[in-house]
Amino acid sequence: MKNTYKLICLFFTLLVTVSCEDLNDGVNVNPNDILVDDVEERLFLTGGMIANVQIQCGHLNRISGMYTGQLIGYSSLYSNIYGFNLSTAESNSEWNALYVGVITNMRHIVENSNSDQLRGIAMIVEAHAVGTAASLFGDIPYSEAANLEISDPKFDSQVAVYDSAIALLDRGINTLNTSSSGAIPEDIYFNGDTSKWIAAAQTLKARFYLHKKDYASALSAAQNGISSADGDLKFQPGDAAAEDKNLFWTILEGSRAGDIGNSVDGVESYLLQLLDNENANSRNHAKTNEAARRAFYTINSSSGSANDGIIEQKQPQNMVTYFENKLIMAEAAGRAGGVSSGLSHLNEVRAWLNSGGNLNGNYSDQPYSYEAFVAADFEAGGIENADGISAKNAFLREVIEERYVSGFGMHMPYNDARRLRKSDNDIAVSYVLVNGDNSQKPERMPYATIELNSNSSAPAQDPGIFTKTEVNQ
């Protein structure tokens, strides 16, 4: 990447002009030009956060959903991608969002702001984006990225980037712990609520430790993570700009109508089959009724306006959540101590689901039930163990399945599929791609064309989507 110093803000773009020095120094300086130093640091925050939304909820998120049996590419571009014809050009927007939109803006705040509150938030936003990029691409430029003295930054190992993201989260947490607090309108996630930022940062630490299979550290971080759904970090359409909409709704309302969804003419994704009481793959039983969630998740691919559920135009999009935090605790504690250690965390998620917490008002009156599990449900012959595996594995399998279902619209199912495919296949979700190629499983997203063409430190060609990343070997 050529580290051109660009700054993205929501409502304006800054143009920095530099005049040549000569005997008439100052003659060519336009007093009306806006310079970087003239702009309050908080104004860089929104642009970086919008760019982070693209990384978490945009094009590559929909692709990861297709590659884990949650979505189907029906025609045109998404049909080709669904068939694994994924070009490097498809990563350009997220790559640009990371290195220009997030890192440049957040580092400007960290390096120039006198507010520890702004600086701490900026660190957490950068870590969120960078850790996500490492999970998607594998090795990426980071330690030398956004350095004006280095035109071709090296690619750091995936584990090194994860470690750097976790260290940056710790810096952000420590900075916020000693900062003053106050409302920040430019903070479109939490409006400057430092306690929510600290909790979200802990959940992100837990997420990245989970990706590394460091389950003890994941549990430790999650114990200080998001403790209720009120602390969820989401993209809230309409808050950042009057015309902002749910990103999935937007593409179906535009040129991609008919291209991607999960249910057309009786052809449904594996996710919807899992939620269908009449399907052989159903997860419904005496303690679980997924009717409302199935309806809420069903996407009409023909038009965005036809959707009033998970991709309704003003429906928030999950990025870091309470249910994720509790399910990390359930898995990590269950791995260490078995059913008795993890069960309470899983049941807390089920209690939240049983309150209708994951639904919007259009579906909250439809049938659903999530009764609490007891240890006997995971014993051989129990409601969650019909095939007679160990109680511990039956419990972990249910936790992973809940992550798969609850994580719809996040990168969580894609990360879990790759994390568990080799070492824990007995508890992984055995999804299938409907009318797709199930002989291979994608392991990563391709590097962006703009990076491959401009950075001499980049590989001569992309390693390909079936090459495993470091943490998933």
C-alpha cells in the first residue's frame, strides 16, 4: 500500500495544500484552505467508525455468510462468488476502509488529541478493525502501516497482528480507565459512554483470544466484557446520517436486488433449514421453538423494501454483543470444566432469547421458546445428545450451534467454521452450501487488488481462498 495520507470524515473531505517556499514565502498560501490542524480531533471519529462498519457489516460479511451456509448467492456477482469465483477486487472497499478510513483517522486522534477519552476510543476502534482484518485475510501489513516513511509496508503474521490488536485494546482500556467522561455526539456507537467502551473492548479481547484458541485468556477477558444487551456495539442506521440504512437492505433496494438472500422458491440456506421445525436438520425440540427467529431471519432477495426483519432499513447490525460475550464464556468455561461450568452462561443467553431480545417489533408476537437447559439434557440420550457423544461435547456442540444461529450477520460463523474445522470437527456446525460446492471450504478472503498492485512487500499473487491462515492450520 502506498501510504497516502487521506482522511475520511462523514460530512466533508479535507484538502491539504502545501505551497512551495521561495523568496515570496506565504504569497501562494490561500487563507481559506482548511488544514488538518484546523479541525477538531473528534471530527475524525465518525468517519473512522463508518469505515469500521463497512469492515464488520459490508460486502465481505455477506460473502462470509454465503461461505458458511447462512446465505445463498442466486444470480450475477453473488452467484459467481457463491461458486467460489472470488476475485481480489472484491476486497478493495474493505481494505481501503481499514487503512484509509480507520487507521489513518484513529491514529490522527491518538497522536494529536488532548482528550484521553477520544484517544482511548480511537485505539479500540482501530483494534476492532485490525483484528477483524487479520481474521479475514491472515497476514496483513500492520506494524509498518500508515507510516509515511515506509511506502511498502511488510506483511505481519496473523498471530502478530492479533497480539498487536489485543495490546492496543489494553492500551485503550487503560486510557479510558483514567480519562474524564462525557457525551461525544461524533461517537456514533456509544456517544462517549466510557464504561460501554471498556466492556466492548474486553469482549473484543475475548473474541481474538478465541480465534487464537487461547480459551483460558478468552474466558478471563469475557468476565469483564459486555454484561447486558444494553451494552451491545452496533451500527445504528439513521444515527450517523439522515439517509443511512442497514447495509444489506441497501444493496437489495439497489442494483443487487435478486442476487443474494436465503429463501427463494423453496430453496433455503442451511441456516433457515436449521430453524425450520419441519426440516430434518431442525434444531427445534421440546425446549426450543425457533419459529419467530426463522421468520425474522428470512430475507426476501427481490427487494430491500420487502424486508421488515433482520435487514429492515433501520434494523441495527450487530458488531460486538452481549450474547457473543456470554457464548464465549459458555464455550471457554465448558472446555475447561464441562457442562456444569458453562451451562449457566448458555442459559443466560437463552433467557435473553426468551424475552424476545433478538427480535424487532414485527416478529416479537410470533411463537418462540428457549427454556433453560439442565445438565441431564446433555447426557447420552438427553434432548441435546441423541447420538450418545460425551456430555461435554454435546454441550459444546450446542454452544457452537447457538453461536452459528445468533451470529447471523456477523463474521462469527465464518470464524468458528475455520477455527473448529480441523481440531474440533465433532462440535462444529455441519453446514452445507445449497446447490453449491461442498467439496472445499474457503479459509480466507483474498488480498485487495489495490494492495497487490502497489506494495512490493505483498505476495506476487494472492494465496487463494482455500489456503489456511496461521491460527487455523
